[in-house]
Amino acid sequence: MFLRQFVNNNNAAVVEMSRADFLKANLRLILAWPLLGLVLCAVLWTATLLQLEAEKKVAQQQALDSVSSLSKAYGQYLLRTLEQMDQLTLQLKYEWENSRGQLRLDQLKTQGMYALPQFAIVAILDRKGHPVTATAPLQRLRVNERSDFLLRHWRSNSSALRIALGRWNAASEATPGADESLVHFTRRLEDEDGNFDGVLLISIHSSYFSEFYNSVNFGKFGMSAMVGEEGELFSTRLGSRVLPMQSGQGTPFLDTSFLETDSGALHSGGRIAFSDKQSRYVGWQALKAYPFTAVVGLSDGEMLHPYEETRTIYIGIALAVTVLLLAFAAVATVLSLRLAWRHHQSEGVRNAYRMATEGTSDGFYIIAALRGADGSILDFEIVDCNEPGAGYFGVRREQLLGMRLQSRAHEPYFRDLIHNYRAAMQSGFSEEEIELPEGNPFKLRWIRRRLVRSGDRLAVTLQDISTAKEHERDLRRLANEDGLTGLPNRYWLQQFLPGALGRAAIARHMLALLFIDLDGFKDINDTQGHAEGDKVLRAASLRLKAVLRPGDHVVRLGGDEFVVVLDPVEDDSRAEQVAQRIAIAFDEPFYLGSERHKMGASIGISLYPRDGAETEVLLKNADIAMYAVKVAGKGHHRFFQPELFETIRNRRELEQSLVAALEQDQFLVVYQPRVDAMSGQLCSMEALVRWHHPLHGMVPPLEFIPVAESSGLISQLGEVVIEKVCLQMARWQASGLELVPVSINVSARQFGRGDVHQVLASALARHRIDARLIEVEITESAMMDEQNRAVEQLSAIRALGVRLLVDDFGTGYSSLSQLQKFAMDGLKIDRAFTMELGRSEQGEVFVRAILSMAHALGMSVVAEGVETREQLDILRALQCNEVQGYFISRPVPAEQILSLMHQRFLIPLPAPALAS
């Protein structure tokens, strides 16, 4: 009955508010959805336009990169073509002058020389410009052009190649009256006394220099041009059309005044004029040794077509979403107002009903405010409650009804309760969790109390949350405590440090973080098992706590990583003293049962505020300092220094990239020939690993090999190289090629593992490769570590039939007796000694001494780093067995080594002297 009365009272209160008052009270709600819709539309269009601008910049940059790359490729194509013509004219000049005028070009053309379609005319002109011999009638060649050739070469004593534009009448072979563009290559001819004796002429169709266009996708409106130093267009291709040659800058087709630098790329909008009015991205590359520039252009519209399609999609999506947002805002406004009105009408009744029926285990009370004549609240009376509510007081419901709170105002709890009820009558609502003092009437520890005003009454709900609070306390403890060692954990540290740093900032004192990593713990875990490792970690945590002050903290981050927080510290020396005490503590072995475990501690130190003012920064810097200790040899401490950051970050990124490279097979093997020093015949090859990174391209070996060594990845990389070499040799063998031995480098760390012979044996058997076709190169330092073990390893490798070479001989620590002991098959002289040949007498003395010693021990010798013929001649004179270096060949991929294997004799012959 009371509940019905309570609901009716609320209905009366709701009706009192008019619609005008409702709209005024809900003005924010009326405006909220339209404003939100407009804001979202503004954000949408801003984001869309910014994204489109970014996409456009990316597309434009890609276009510039493309034309820059294409111009360089086209420049290389033109450079090779001009070098061929340079060599061809030199050869023809040499043959003509040595034939004493007996050479017949028409006969040579019949025999197949100069018969390619790009050769328009090949001719010899005498002093007066009359043809002596030619592959085609010179009537096609304009007389003024012949005169120009004669005049220029007669005036100059230089026999250098000259290149000029020209035309010839092709009416007899093409459209009547049509002229075709030619590029003339001429050289001065001289008689035996060095006097002018005529001109050698090779005329090439200008279209030949634009054939590069056919091998690359330039698009429908692409452009390529070969531009002379005066702006002449020697060869021009526009789409499928080859344009006629043009002389001078500012030609109708192309304004070449933009060629102000040797190479570059730009967008042509409004700056470069093209005859077809197309806007293009233009790239150019100046040719070395020749006065030409390779120019490439890609159509603006074609390059930006993907961007324009993306822009259309983005705009369409943005328009559709805008319409949806505005429609949604309108509908949401109407629905919100209707819902608010209905909510307003039934709020009082619904709240009273919800509070009265919420949970059978909660205590529910209706409290009436008792007012005086002046309207002030004098007391509160319990006018209704449920049985659980009465049970909290330890009485029955009938006993509790009608009780006034002032009757128990002498008790502290009820005094506070009256105050809270008065406040709730003012605010209309109150909810809080309360920890009750000892002796409270409910005999509970924690309650949640909710107060809701309805008219002149309060709906009160009490809920016992003591059990939940106990669970919360246990969870908080578990969340902040390491389960293995009982130390605070990472979560605790992240909650504690910000407050500690704030207190340090206020007190203006320093705070130190010591990042500790246990050296050798992984070996214990791997060899003794995780149970033994857990015992070591617990013992380590006790040692750390033993060396700290009571106010300091030691935290286990996870694994074998700990952090010590020293708060406060006066200066660096305090943190250093603690680090030294920790290092001394960990110098003592750990005795667990009958086992004795030896470990150390690498410690990185960061200080507040010097090394950072935030938790993550200080932790990161301490970790960086610790990692620097690990790299430098472990077992000591180091303070953070800013210059460590980039070094350590780059090294870690490279390590991670190496792991990914091994997983994704990003490594490839190239081969560098070794040849017999006397005959020049290919007798072996060295396999060299290269890393092709998908983003950064080719990574230099000097950059990633040391990191692979220090991180332990070098052994896995070595196995990859052995597998790739054996697989490649199996492919060559299957194709019927005559194989030569291939040498593989084995690092000191890989050799130290003791399983190189097993890896080799497995790969040789798997790919059916004769062991005599594999050689292993080992550095001197690898053999010096544990020599008895090294002898066993080398013997095991030699037992397979694999030859053994000492790599980079002369830079290590080998002695004559050690070379005898290891009985190597050969040694390779380090390039540092080869480079001194021809520079100093000492260089030749050193090489002679190495050769004499090696030959006396029955070892063959390979000289690395041969780059000049002078070095080769000296090595031949010193009876060196084999040579290797850029003079013979650079390292090349397996596909390119095939031609060298077919060629066999690789030492270049000296260029013959030209007759004067």
C-alpha cells in the first residue's frame, strides 16, 4: 500500500511541469544531435581532404621517383650505346689506317658487318669529302654536312669522336620526299705523317636511340629524348611516334632550359612546354664522358590516374556518410525528445519502483523527512523497509518501521547518517561505498549505500559488499606481486613510480633506477630446467633485497630482469655503490642442493631528473644502459648516456631485422671467380652472402655480419649459405655444366659450435655434391681458440674430402708451427697486402715471404683484392698460384656467373696500342 502511495505522489509531481518548461530544461538535448552531426561532418571532410592531400603528395613523389629512376636507366642505355659507337669508330679507324686504304666497307656489309638496321651509312671520305668506300650511296647525305665534317676535323688535330645531327633523303626507301633524322659519328683520319687524310663516318638512325622506350612502360603519353649540350634533340620519342630531330633550345616540342643540373626530376606544370600540350613529370640524367642528357617524361594524367580514382571514391564515400550523419542527427533529435518526454513523465514512478524491487538480498528503506513549521528538516523516519533491510539491524521489519533517527543520534554512525540524508535531500542523489567502523549496527565491514530523493522522501538501498572488497584486495595484491619471488611486479612499478617521481620533484632530490639482467641465467634454465631456474630467481631476489636500504625497492619485471628503485639518492656515487654491491653479491655462486651455479649481473643505471622525468623514459634509458653493458662484455654496470640510444636502437632493430630476414629467406649468395694466376683460367669461386632487405635494398655485409656475430645468428646464417651453395651447385650439375670448386666462409662462432662438418655432410648428401667441389675458408682467430678442439674439427671436415683454406692470412695470430699443426690446404693473402704491391717495396717483401712459407709447407696461395694489372704482373712474377679481385670480376649472382663459367679464361688481355 505504501508503494502505491509513493508512486501516485510521483505522478502528481511529474504533471506539474509544463511542456514549455520541459523544452527549456532540455534545450541542450535539442541542440546536441544537430551540433554533433555538424561536428562529425566537419571532422569527416577535414580528414578526407587531408588524406587526399597526403595521397596526392605520395602519388606525386612516386611519379618524381619513377621519372628519376627511368632517366638514370635511359642514361645508362645511352651511355652504353655511345661507348659502343666510340669503340666501333676507333676499331674502324684502326683497320682503315692499317689496311692503307684497301678496306672495302661494302664487302664488310655483305659479310654481315654494319648490316644492322640502325646503320644508315658507314663511309670513308678523303680530304676533299669524296667517298672512298661506303656501305650506301653518299648522294643521300647532304653536301653541306660532309663539308662540315671535313672542316671541323681538318681544323682540329684531335682524333676524338665527334657527334652531330643530320638528315638524309629517304625518298627511295620510304615516303617520297621524306627526310629521316641521323646521328653522325665521325673521326679524323691521318696519314703516316699524322696529317689530315679524311674523315671516318658512321651515321645511325636517330630512332635507334629511342628503342629503350620499347623495353619500359612509359604509358600512352610517355616521352624520351636524347638532348645535346646546346639543347639539340638528337632522338625524341613521344608515345608510339618518333619525332624528327630539332636543333637549339626552345624547340616546338620541348623547352630544354630546365636542364640546369646533371640529374634531377620535376613536375612540368607550367614550366616545360610540349608540343602536344601534355603536362608531364620530367627526369633527366647527364651522361658521363659525353655531352648529352637523357630526358624522360611521364604523363601527369597517367601517373595521377590511380590518385584521381581514389579521390572520386573518397569524395563519394564522404558525401554518402555526410547525408547519413545529417539524417541520423535529425532522427536522433526527434527520438531523443520523445524519449526524454516519456522518461520525464514516468521517471519518479520508475525510480521508486526500481529501488523498491532491486535485489532481494539488498536492504531497502523509505525514509520520510520530518519538517518543522519553517520547512526545515528536523528528523527522518523509517516509513517502510524490506526484510533484508531489517535483518541488517538485527530486528524484524515491524520493529524497524516508525523508528526516528534522532532517537539514536548519540551513536556516531547515526549522527553521520542524519548528515548524509540532509545532503541527499539537497542534491537529490547520493551513492557511496563505506568502510564501517568497529561496533556499527550492521555488523558488516563494507556497504554500498544509494540515496534517491523522490518528493519529500528518500529511497535508500544498502548492499553488503564486504566479500567483494575482500576479493578486490586479494586481486590488488596479486596484480602487484610477482607470484614466484613475492617481489613487487611490473604493474606495481608502473603505479608506484609516477608518485615517487612527483615526490622527488617536490623535494628536489634525485631518484635512481637500476635495470638488472642476470648473466648466464638462460644457460641454467636450458640445462637444469625451469624448476631449478625458479630456485635461482628466488635466491637472486633475496640477495638483491639484502644489499638495499629498507626504503628502497626491488622489482621483478619478468624472466631474469629486475629493477631496483633507490629513493632518494644524493648523487651518482650512491647508485654506483649499490650497483657495485649487487655485482659483488652475484659474484658468489648460487648453491642449491648439490648444484653450484655461477652467474653475474649486468646493470644499467638511469637517474631522475638527469635521464628523464617520466616512468617509461627512465625505464627505457636504464634498459639501454644495461644492453650496452651486455654488448661490452657483461658483468659490470654503466650509467645511461644519450649517445647510447641511437646506437643501441639501431643495433636492436638490425638484430630483429636479421631474425626476420632468416625467417623470410631474404639472403642471397653471389660468387666471385678465382683464376689461375698464369693462365687466367677459372679454377674456383668464393661464395659471398648478401642481404636484400625489402625496404632498404642491399645491406652492406660490413653492417650486418658483425651484428650477426655478436647476436649468435651467424651460425644460422652460415647454415643458410651452405644450403644455398649446395643447392645451386646441384642445379648447375643437373644442367650439365662443368663445375669448379666453391669456397664457403665459416665464422669463428660457427666453427666454435663444433658441428660444421655435420652441416656440410648433410647438405652434400642431400644435394649429391662431390665433397671435392667444396672448400671451407676459416680465419686464423677461429683456429686459435681451444687448439686441440680446432684440430679435431678440421680433421672431421677434411675427412669429408673438403679442402681447407686460411682466410685473410696475415691479419691474425698464426705462427709457422701452428700452420704445420693444422695442415691447411691453402691460404688466402689478405687484400691489405695485395694493395701494397706496386706502391712500396715492403708490400712485395711481405707477399714474397708469405708465398715462400706457404709453398714450403705445400700449401697453395690465393691473392685477394687484385684490382690492377700491375698487381697481377707482380704476383705472376712471385709465382702466386691463384688470384681473386675486381680486376678479374666483381661478385655476381648465380645467373651471371654462367657466362664466366662458359668463358673459362677470365684475365683481361692488354688493350692493343693504336697505330699512329
